[in-house]
Amino acid sequence: MRRDVGIISLAALMVWGCAAPAVAASASGSSLVFDFEDGHVLYAEDIDQPWYPASLTKMMTAYMAFTAIKEGRAKKDTKVKISAAAYKMPPTRLGMKTGSEITLDDALRALMMRSANDVAVAIAETLGGDEASFVKQMNQTAARLGMTHTHFINPHGLPAEKQVSTARDMGLLSQALLKDFPEEAPLYSLTSATIGKITIGTHNALLTSFDGGDGIKTGYTCASGYNLAASATRDGRRLIAIVLGAPSNSARTARASALLESGFRTHEWKTSFPIARLQNYPREVIGTPYEPDELILGRFRACSAPPPPPKPEPATASADSPTKAGGTAAAPAAKIEKTSAQNASASKKAPRNTSKKKRPKQ
């Protein structure tokens, strides 16, 4: 009887391993899908490959802000001031003038939905005293969360040669963000919000294209390609998918959708046997290095002159295009509306494909 059970278990593990091709391997970058509750890995591909996180960095900035609120060092109505340094940040930006103030609550919406680089710096300066001190705290928190292959240089994810992470570490951060601050989860599923006179929309097309999609954050720089930390919930079960280095917005959405769909379909039998959790999934790199390798260094150097912005894609016309925004000296509380990503950005056209403009960093 025991021998039979052993044979059955071995067969199940072999089937589990052979099931990986159900999610076609990506052309570049890394990918991962796992169970939010216990971290059970359902599919993994190059999850310890160093990569540029781009605006997925802002998940850590948000984590630090939520920690400050939880510890009583800040409140949702704490004023966040746009300094001269914050105002000088390149797109994507909220676009408020130097000296303007918004609440931390509104700042977090701009951070996670608009991926506003100016707001990321303003939050760092408000909560950390200065940007460098805040980034030091980000790295300390990353170490505490077990993100052993991550190093932050800034709070927004704009290009920095040695600001690196991995799909595994971004998965750990996504899981911590949802587990440690479950009350903030509705923020990641918002598709539209109004901050003062500024209306912002999400860059995350998965929220309106995937059944159950409810988060979390997009990212893009020339060197990183299109990144996505995605979450979805069906029948009370939440999965998290990480995609790094996709060639386009539509590609990252399709990749994350395929990972999540496969995860929901195979979850029951894959988790019947204790394969590996995210924390102890076999590591390709031992120790705690976070140096970029030649692959991503090559990408970084090739992007010294970023290509022009992409043309809008039919399905998500403004999902990754920059928008112009004015600002007011003090913005009132945000009015939140959950609408489709297309409606949220319908009035904001992506700039034409010209060689004189730079591609936005999201």
C-alpha cells in the first residue's frame, strides 16, 4: 500500500513538472505565479534573474508609507509637499507645482495609479526627512522581508544602473503588501480617481481585461521593458503573478493573464503535494548578491538614448501613455470612481511617435 502511494506521489510530481509548458516560456525576462496565502509556487521561470524593477519600486514606497501610518508616524491626512526636487522629476508625473500640498491618502493614489515620480520623491522626503534616508529604510525593509537580491537606489524606479531586483523578490513584496496591509487592497483595483482638478487613470489593463483582476502595479523603463505585479481573486482564492521584461504593454497583460488563468486551473492538484513555497523555492543564486549582470547592463547601456513613446494600442488606448496635468496649491480630498481603464484615459491621447520625445517611465 505504501509503495502504491509512493508511486502515485511520484507520478503526480512528474505530471506537475511536465505541466509547466502549459504556460509557454516567455521570450525574455522572468515570470512567476503563486498562491497569495501560502506562497505555493504554481509556475516559475528565471525567478532569480537580476532585473530592473522600474515602477514596481513604488510598491516598496507604498509599503513604507503604510508602515508609517500603522506605527502612528503619519496619517492619511498628513500633508505631502511637492519640493523643487520632486517637481523636477520626469514623467510620469502628477504635475503639481513646487510648494503644492496633497494629503498622503491622495499621494498614494497618484503613486500607485498614475505611477507619479514626483509624488514618489515627495512621499520619501515627507516620511524619511530626505530621499536618501528613505531609500536606506527601503533597503532595510527589503532585507527584513527576505528580498535578498534587491537593492534600491531611489523611491520611484527611474533608471539607475544598480537598482535591481528579481521576480521572486517582487513576489515577496507583493505578498507582504497585501498581507500586512489588507485594508489598503482596494487601492490597487481602482481604475480612476480625481485629485483636486486632476483626473488620473490606471496603467494596469489587466484590471478590466481579466476576470477577477484586482491589482497591483505596473512598471516600465527602456532597460526593464514592461513589468507587472498582478493579482486576481476568484472564489475567495487570490493568486499573484509577476512578469518582468515583456516587450509591450499588451504582452505583459497577456503574459500575466495566461499565468493567472493557468494558476487557477491547476491550483487544486498542484497544491495537493508540498512542492515549494516562494520563500524556499530552489534558488539559482546562493547568498545575497544584488549586482546587475551583463544581460541587464547591456540593456541599460543600450538605453542611454531612450526610443520614442509607443503608439496607443487599440484595446488599452492610454494604458502606458504620458498625460499632462496642471496643479493646485492645495488639493481637496480625492473623489474615487471605479471605471474602465479605457474611459479613465479616453481624453488623454498618447503623444505621437517622434524621435524628439522620450518614453515615459512607469
